[in-house]
Amino acid sequence: MTTNQSTQNGSVRQKGNSWYYRFRVQEPDGTWKLREFKGGLTKRETQQMLAQAIKDYNEQGLLFEPGSITVSQLCDEWWEAEIENGTLAVSSRGCLQNAIQHIKRHDLGGKKLKDVSIEDIQAYIDLKTYGSFNDAGERIEKAYAKSTLRKHRLVLNNIFKFAVYPKRYLRENPMQYVKQRKQVQEVDLFSCNEEQKVKKKTITHEEYEQIISFLKSDERYVHWALPIQIAYLTGLREGEICGLDWSDIDFEKKCIYLKRSMTYNPKEKCWELKVPKSGKSRIVEFGNTLEQILREEKERQLQEEELYGIYYHKHYVQTKEIRNLVHWQIFTDAYTDNGILSSRTTKGKFMEELDPCQPKRKLAFICTKPGGELLTPQSIKYVTKIIKKNLPDISHYTFHGLRHTYATTLVQNKANMKDVQGLLGHSDMKITMNTYAHDDAISRRGAVDLLEQAIS
């Protein structure tokens, strides 16, 4: 036994609807003091918790004491200890931060850790799962999407695990008792079938040509045709397309060496380059159609650069280490008559901010705005609105839908699924199969025809 041995068996009591247990512990000055802790839902459960607490204290000197810390403060402690200096990507950090802000704004965030019950956490999860309704049964708060809900559960699970160890605020993680209920799916018995749903997220070749024709007919939008053409003919994501450099193109082998993606860092207020979503580079082959488009664009850019002269925007990348993570930040060098460069162009990173002690690398982006100005994923979101406004018959168009169109076309034309996985950059074949295997209506029809032949 340790010297810190409780001198009594302790006791339990009920206050309102809650149960508490208490026993004596030895203070640093040698005196004994009665400490009270949050118990379980029933007297019996609380008595068991008391017995375990006294045993832990007597044998190991462990005392689980959350004090007055709130769930909101626990979120901050967890973030600072586990995430702040970790290797998590900027986009993933943003998702977790968003979930934390929602938790903090909710009543759960203001509760003291010692007063939080499993019912409190379950009520929060249920709210995000189903939304909320008024007395008339009308929805007043939307339910979260499954992906968003997963992030909220992830944060809650991790902060309470952190409270158990290393903080020892709690004896166990209450999230292990929180149920993951099934979301109610809104079903229309007379809605479109699955094949029509697939059609909604893809476009036909005629619709693609209509979009390109519209963009090229207006000099304000002509520079947005190229990223759409690349997406339609390669299935690349918007960040991957914006990060493409002319050095990534092999015209002889007709392939793209995809090594990076462009993303925005809100903390640094600038655009950066990072590894692709899959975490590794890949090779994406293309055909004669895209080869011709790229060769013409390269020639056009050379002529434009000569025409603009000193007014042509040049871009560079330089590494910056932030909390043990390397950030590849983009800088823009552009001549201006008044010496002021619009922050909309560079998102806050000017040549004056370059570190003179660090090397910089010149970039030659394939997709640019007039005068070499940076073309970003945010720019692509803008042109999507322009297309939907001016081409209402193609209101189902989305830029990511071009990736679905590319993949669906490959699958329906009997492409090997392993090849489709490699071209799309999926880390797991299951992703490719679950997303696109059901799109192959032609293949399914062929299977039914085989059955007909067998029974005829």
C-alpha cells in the first residue's frame, strides 16, 4: 500500500437527479480532506465507482480530478497538445477546428467536465444527427451530413480520451457509451431512379462542348476553359489542376506527372502547394485531344508573356517551416505603376516577404488568368456560378462532376478498374468500386442479356 491510503470506505449521496461519491484523500501538507466526484446514473453504479476510485487511490495513488475545467477548455487543451504541433494537413485542421467551434457554441461546451453526463453527449450527437424541430413538427435546425457528423464524433472521442490519459481528469471515456444512431433517410417513392441520379452529377459530351463554347465566346471567361478541358479529359481535382506546372507535362509520352495540389492556408493568408489528396504523386496519361490543347496553350502563353513584358505576373514557391511542418508558399512578382499589388492576386504573399536566406523556385503554371495572374480553386468556384447562370439547361454542372464524368465514361467503356483507380489517384480500390462500379449500366444490361441467352 502507498502512504496515500484512504482512511474510510467513503459514501455516496444524491443531489437532485444526480449521484455523487466522496472519500478522503491526503493533501500535500499531510492533512486529509473529503473530496466529492460525479457518480453514475444509479446508486449502485455510483457505489461501484466509489469502490474503484478508492482502490486506484490506495494502490496507485491515482486521483481523477477534472476540477472546474469545461468541455470548451478541454477542446483547447487537446488541440494545443495533440494537433497544434502535429503533422495534420491544413484542410484537415480546418475541419476539426470547425467541429470544435460548434461544440463550444453549444451548451455542452460550457459544461464543467465533472458535470457532463453521457446523456449530455448523446443529446448533442442526436441533435447533429436528426436536427431539431419546433412544437409544430417543423424543422428549425438541419441535420448534419454523415461526413460532418463523423468529424464531430472524432473530436469528442479524442478530447475525452485525452481527458482520461494523459490528463487523468476522467476515469473512462464517456463516448464509449454514446450510441451512433442511424440517420433518417428522406425518400421520395416517385423520385428519379439511380441511373438518373448518376446523370445529375455527370455531363454529356454535348453539354461539355456547350460550356467550352460559351467560355471561349467571351474574353472575360476564356481563360477558364482550360481547367475545365483538363478536368474533363483527365479527371484531375481542381486543386491538382491549379497546381500543374509546365514541367509536369511530358508531351512525348503524353502524360502528366502529378506531384502537387494548390490549397489555401487561412492562417498564413496565402495559397500553398501540397502533396495530392492521396498523399503521393501519380502519372496520368492523356490523349491527342488534350495534347493539342496544351501545345496551343503553351504557345499562347509565350506570346502573351512577350506582349505583357514587365507587367506579366511571375510566380515563385518558397518553403517555410511552421510547427515542424514544411509549407510550400506561393509568391507573386508583378510590376505595378503605383507599387501596390492587389492582395486578391497573391492572397497576402508579396515578394518583399520572401526569406532572403532560403532558395526560391520559379513556377510556370499551366492554368493562369490574363497576364499570368494566379488562377486558384476559388477562381474555379466563381466560374461555376457564371456557367450555371448563363447556361440554365446545364444547372447540374459542377467542376467536380467533370471528374465523375471522366471516371464514369472509362467504366462504361470497359476500362480496367485498377487502371481507373490509378488514374483517379484513389488510395484504395474500394473507393473506386463503391463510387463508380454501380454506374456501369451498360455492363449490367450485358449481364441480363447473358441470363436471357441461358434460359432461352
